[in-house]
Amino acid sequence: MCCFVPDGDSIHRSGAVLRTALVGRPLRRFDAPRLFGPPPTIGRLIEKVTSHGKHLEVAWDDGIILHTHMRISGSWQLYRVGEKWRKSTEHMRVAIEVPGWVAVCFDAPIVETYREYDQLRHPGFGRLAPDLCRATDDELFECVRRVYEYDDPTCPISEVLLDQHVARGVGNVYRSEILWACELSPLTPVGELSFGDCRQVINAAARMLRANQERAYRVTAAEIPGGLAVYGRNGTRCARCGDTVLVKRIGQFERLLYFCPGCQPRHQQRGLQNDLVGEPEMDSHPAAAIFNADLPWRRDSVTG
Ligand SMILES: [Zn+2]
């Protein structure tokens, strides 16, 4: 099968076709000879494919986003692995291979990647926040202050954690895990947090990021089989309270957020977060399912 994407009008259809083939599957190969930006990591799952105008973006679960712009000449085409391409490899600008499929972008003039949190610009803070993996104690304190004094107090804490002007390093998996560890509802407006809450969030984030710097698989809750408390665990029992873990699409980029309504309700009691409870979204995201299936302990449990 080959899917042509010859012009801008087709880009939405192209996005839908690529989404079906790529989302939820792990990256096997990534070629982009003229790439500007960090490449995605082999093995990471594709979480999202979006198109708008002549732009097409692919997002991985480690927070890397690929942006391509077609202008007049560019196109995305989808092939079965091993199938002959309709254009010469000289015209290839990106090739994304997942099990069964290769998505190829030809002749796009703009091919770049960036980290998800770079997309969020916070005009209230002039300079970038410290990197949580390397921050000194003083710099961690500075991150706490930036959370506490965030100039949009209605912004949910789950979004604030992705703002690189608050603290750098937190991606989509970590924010779910951090908020579970802190027993905070992900939709808690940041303005409702005490200074102590903010300190707890930043300390948990720094601890998790540092503990995982050398690991192939993220472990944020070592006492829980699989090492993750809520990410990818929707529909299963919370290890802390036994309630059912939920998943929601939340925020500007509609990234998946996992949480436990039983033990992360602390700021919901004021009636602000009712939409989190009572409207469970139980459908399992394929990316999360495969992410879990790829965890070594799951493989071990299958093979005995
Ligand atoms: Zn719980």
C-alpha cells in the first residue's frame, strides 16, 4: 500500500493515514539527513500525529516532536516495510519505521524536532528555568518559587510542569507520575497550591528525573511492579488506594494524563475539579498499552 500526499488539501487525510499506521507503535528506525534538532529515541512510542495547514507533526512519548512543512514540493507517503518507494531516496527527508510500516516524507523544505516543553513560552519569566537533573539546591528553590508565583493562577499544575520557564526536564510520563507521588489532582489550579505543595512537586520531579538518568526503562515507583504508578495503567487498581486509575486528554496539546481519582483528590474538594471525577474515560490508549507491554517485567511475566 502506498498513500500519496501530493498537496496541502490532502494533508489532513495524510495525517489520518499516518496516525492509523504510526500511533501506538514503537520507533524502529528514524532517518532524517537534514534534521535540525534532537532525534527521537529508537523504541519510544509514537503518541500523536497532527496536521494543520501544510504542517504535519509527530509526537513521541519522550516529549520529542517532529515538525514538517510541505510548502509546494513536500509530501508524506506510507509504505509497507520492504515495499519499493515511488520516489528516489535522494528526495527522502524523513523516514519513520514502526513494525509493519514506513512513513516517508519527501522534499519537505522544513524538517525539525524540538522538545515538547519548548513549545510553551511563558512571558512572565525572562530566562529558562534550571534543568531539574542538574539543579543545585538554590536552583531547585528557584523552581519552587516559579511554580508558587506562576502568573496564571488558574493554570492546572499538570500544564505548569511542562513549562520550561518553571523547571526543565518534565515530560508527559513524568508529570502523571509526579502528581500521583504528591497526591495532587492534575487539574489543581497552580494558584491553590501552598509553598509546601510546590516544594513537594519540584522535589519529586527532581528525584524521579535524576533516578532515571542512567536507566533504559523509567522507574518512578520502585515498590510497584513495572515501576510506574499510573502512566499507562488506566483501568487497573491504584497501588496506594485501590481505586481505578483513569486517563484523560488534558491541556493545550491534549496529551494523555493518568491519575487516580481516589488518592489525588486533595484540591477537588472545593468543587473546582468535579469533571475529573464521575466522567471516567476508560478506553486504553494503544501507546500506553504497548509501552507497558514493552516493559521488561511484563515480558518476563509473559515468558515465565
Ligand atoms: Zn489511588
